[in-house]
Amino acid sequence: MAPTGSDEPPRTASEPAPPTPLSRLAELHGVAPAYSPSPGRTVAAPDSALVAVLAALGVDASTPEAVRDALARHEAGTAERLLPPTLVAWGGLAPAPLAELPAGTRLRITTEQGEELTSAGHLPPGVHRLSATAPDGRTADTHLVVAPTRLPAPPGRAHGLLVQLYSLLSRRSWGMGDLGDLTELTAWAGRALGAGFVQVNPLHAAVPGEPTDPSPYRPSSRRFPDPVHLRVEDVPEYPYAEDRDRLSALLERAGRLRDSVLRKGALIDRDAVWALKREALEAVCAVPLGPGRQAAYDDFLAEEGQALEDHATWCALAEVHGSDWRNWPAALRDPRSGATARARAELRHRVDFHRRLAWLTEAQLSAAQRSGREAGMSVGLVHDLAVGVHPDGADAWAQQEYFAAGMSVGAPPDAFNARGQDWGLPPWRPDRLAACGYDPYRRLLRALLRNAGALRIDHVMGLFRLWWIPEGGPPTEGTYVRYDAEAMLAILVLEASRAGALVIGEDLGTVEPGVREALQERGVLGTSVLWFERDWEGDGLPLSPDAWRADCLATATTHDLPSTAARFTGEHVELRDRLGLSTRPLDEERTAAATDVREWLALLSRLGLLRGPSGGSPASAEEAEIQAVHRFLLRTPARLIGVWLPDTVGDRRPQNLPGTWDEYPNWRLPVADAEGRPVTLEELAASPRLHALIDVLRDPGGPAGSPEGPQDPAGRAP
């Protein structure tokens, strides 16, 4: 409230603070001076965060004088500017800003195909160059993104599997799941299970080193896949490699590594797997390519160009100087320096080795997608795009001009995490992306969509805004930075439509108003997880299936959440308590979890979906409950139904437990059964429990999925 005697009216907590020169400057550059963590509540960003974020965007706001100068420059620049650096035209129609140009302005458009146009009539899809010259002499050179109005809907309803590839070992794996396993999985799932897709974790290249960060969501590069996923024996040159004794010894060691995970309770050891594969691949890559293979490799090099050269150079330099490029000799920290060019020449053998690995990995990814489509999958592989990259890695080195120095991406405090989150990922600069027509973003999407039927975008809200945290500060001392969502969406729709691929946005958690609507308008599917689908604005009870949205991938759980079996048994509560992650006393957590389960079971029972032997064993009751959950998902209008692969065999353990590092073996667990025994791909294929669950999805109108039928007094079907 204003001091006594002041003419200023009182201000409620929901009203924004009066704008200051600093807050006005921040807003002009897409930096939020405040944010709303919940309806009716506004939290101001610290001035220190605004100053630091503006500095990362190249704007000096360190003093009141600097703020005034920056405001004046921005105002003058706006008056001079004819057009923004990037424009969007949906459906080929000319964007509105062109109609606002001064009368007599001359336009020249150079399309991607090299065609010259003098008007912005119906435009072909692509990212074109537009030049404008006004009568007063002002000019503008702008990137013009022309995208379809929306992505097409999925070709039909489909169910599929969700799997963390490293966790899926077969009898041929070298200690972790690989692309050979993925090819077998897509072929089997398509033919034997009627699956329309297989969704995998991000397969991006990791930052090497021991120990490697096992998280697939903190990669070195999002543009190139990780060769640790290669099936060495499937490389065409493998049979011709010399020193067969050496390769036989490596295969034997790989077998012992695999058995240690499958039979002796060892964790997946990515570093040990890569050490074996690297040695084997060095022998394989020493085999000269045949003329046809050489021509294909040359085409790949030409297509990938400088991006691949940079990635392979970083890999070679990391072998010499360590994986954190910020600790390299100063001249090598610049990818365009003369010292880097000389080092690349000196390390040309290692550079070519890493280029070859990228090519081989792409080829095996292509084989996995092809096997799924040939097996009848309507979609095939669903790849996962991580939010960002590791600050030590190849992309952060090669694309320094596009990343905001001294910043990290995360999340503000909320009801679930009062301290907020820092993900340790440097954000892209929205101004630099717009200035280059979103070139690195376009190339990233194109590379990922090349071997995919769909792309899942982790934290899809990041297309609209991201929470930036100044380096060294806590997540509470950050602020939101806005991106040009229309341009980000247009590029996404353009590249996905060219690839004939679907897009699935992971839109769980706190979502800014209007985001889901904007995504739906452009044909981007959302993600709905059963345990979160409640009537939050009403009685808080589970939503009936007809209240779910249609444009989504519906699942029972994800890699960051408890398995469905753990939900029903309550084991996830005990685990979180043991690790000190609970925010309430154990009894309260148990009660809340039991209430959650009881409410869902009541709805499943009322709908006639809960079937199983009356008075059966706890194991059979739990299996029946998991089947009922998936019958429920079928009752929703969701276009895609995803089955978490560990759920098919009753696995109790989450693959990742947010908030832990060494306390829990995140990203290092194989798929296991209800007793914790690792299960191979071959055993999954023969699992009666898996097939019983998939039968629910394949025959929704049969006895297993029928909503009719008598109920016993406990609400369970006989």
C-alpha cells in the first residue's frame, strides 16, 4: 500500500509494478521484468537478473545512463527499420508487415530454389530472402519463412512403445542397447504387436570423458547422433577388418560386459561400452571403402558441410585437450581461428574417423526407421529433441555466436520445487537466431527428421520462452526470455511437413496461457499423462476419458516418473523417502499416494475397465490394474497411445529420478521385470505379460477392452 498522504492508489499483489526504464528496456528485448507463477500472483525479476540477461543479449544496462542510451538507440533503430530480420508467411500468404510498408516500396524475393519474384503473392514453402527498398531510400534484407498453415493429423489412431534405448539389451548388445536392437525392436513391434511407432530417448552425441554424463538430455551435440549406439557387427566393412583376433577379443569382453548387466546386477556402463566400441570401430574404419560406399560417404560429407567438420574437429581436439573446450588453449577456443585450422589439419586422421562415425550412425538410424515402416508402422521412429546442449560440448563450441554466454536454462520456483531448477544448458540467443533466419535451428530439425516419422520436443514451451539464470546465481534469481514463437513454429512446421513427420510437444507442468492453443492450431500434438489428468479447476478428481484432448500422445507414465506398477504398489513413495526427496512426512506421502490410486481405481471400476481374478494374487491384481489403465487410454480420443516398455513386464524402477545424481542410478538401469531381473529383447518378445497388455490395445472392442460386463462387489470384473 502507498504511504499515507500519497496520491498513488494502492496496488494489489496481482498488479504489475510501475514500469521503470530498466523494465521497459528489458521488455523491448523480450526479457520479462516479472512473471506469474500462479493466477493472481506476480513476482518481479531481480534487477540484477535483468542487467545480466540484457548483457548476454549485447545490451548494456549496467547504469541508469547506459539504460537511457540503450532505450534511445532502440527507439532510433525501430524508426529506421523497415522490416524485422525474419518474417513468417503462413500458407503462402503475404505477411501483414509487408502491407504496412510505405507506398511505392519495391520488393525482390529470392526463393530457396533461386527463383526471383517481385511481389509477395502466393509463395512456395521455404526460407527465402526478401529485399525491400522504400521511396525514402531505406532498405531491408529479411528472411521470409513460408510454412504450411498446419501439420497434417496422424494418418490414423496408433499405439506404440516408449523406450530408453540404452536400457534395452539383447543377446547381441555390448553392454547397452544399440541401433541393432532398435532395428529388431521396430521390426518386431510393427509385425508382431501392430505398433505404429517406437519412441526413443534423445540419441544425441554425448560429451566424452570418464565418467560420461549419462543423461541423454545434456548432449554435446543435438545435430549428430552418438556412435556409442552403433552395432559394430552391422557396419558393412566389419567382415573385412584385419586382426580378427583383436576383434574376437573385443567381442568376448563385450559379452562379459553384457552379462554383468543382465546376470550380475551391474549398472549400464556407457564409458566401458564406448571404450570397446571405439577400439573396434578404429579397426573397422581402417578398411578402405568400396567405390559405391565412398560415393555415398562423399555425398554425406557434402550435405553436412561445415557443421560436420566442426563436430568432428571438436571430437578430435577433445581427445587431446579434454572435453571442456573452455579450458583449451585460447586460440583453439575459436572454431574459426588459424590455430584451429592447423590443428584440424594435424589431426585429419582423427577428424575423418569422427566424420565416418557420424555417417555410420546415421545409416543405422535410417535402417531402424526403414525396418519399422516395412513392418507396417504408420509412423515409425519418434526421435526426441533435448532442450539444449552441454556447455562443454561440440555445439556450444562450434555455435558460440548463437548461445548466450554466462546463462543457463532452467525453471522458476513453483509449487513442486521451491528452489527452482537449473538444467545447466546454455540458451540460444533469440536475436541471433532471427538475424540468420534461424539457420542452426532449421538444420538441427532437418537432421533429426531425416530418419524419423515423428519428433518429440522436450519442454516444447521453450519455443515460446525459457527461464534464463545468470551463471553462478540460484534459479530464483532468473527471468524469462521470450523467443519469436511464430517463427520457431513456422520453421518447425515447414521442416516437419517436408519430412512428412508428426511433431509431439512435451507440454507437461506449468504452461503459459495460450501455448497449448497455439501448438494445436499448427498441428503439434501435446502429451497427456494419466496421473496428471484431473479436473484441477473443479473437484480435482480424475478426468473422465471423454474430457481428454484428442490431439495428443496419451501415456500412463514417462521416463521421469514412477512406473505404473510402482504407482499401484506405492514403492515410489518409499524410494523418494529413502533418498530424502519427500517434502512431507512419510505417512502423509503414503496417504496422498494411496488416495491418488484409489480415485483412479474407482473411475476404472465404474467404467468397467478393471478386470481380473477376484481375490487373485497381488501380482495378478497389479497386472490387471495396468491393463485397465491402458483400456482407459483407449477410451480417450487421443490420437496416439504410448506404452512405457518397462510397464509391459512390471518394472518397478524409474529410469530417472529428478533431483538426484549419485544417490540413484539415473539413465543406467536395464529394463527389468517385477522382481528386478533384467529382461532381454528376446525375453520381451516371448513375455506372456507383455502380449496380454498389447492385446488390450490391439483388440479394444473385444472382451478385454469391452466396457460392459458384471462387476463384483469390490468393483472388479470377474
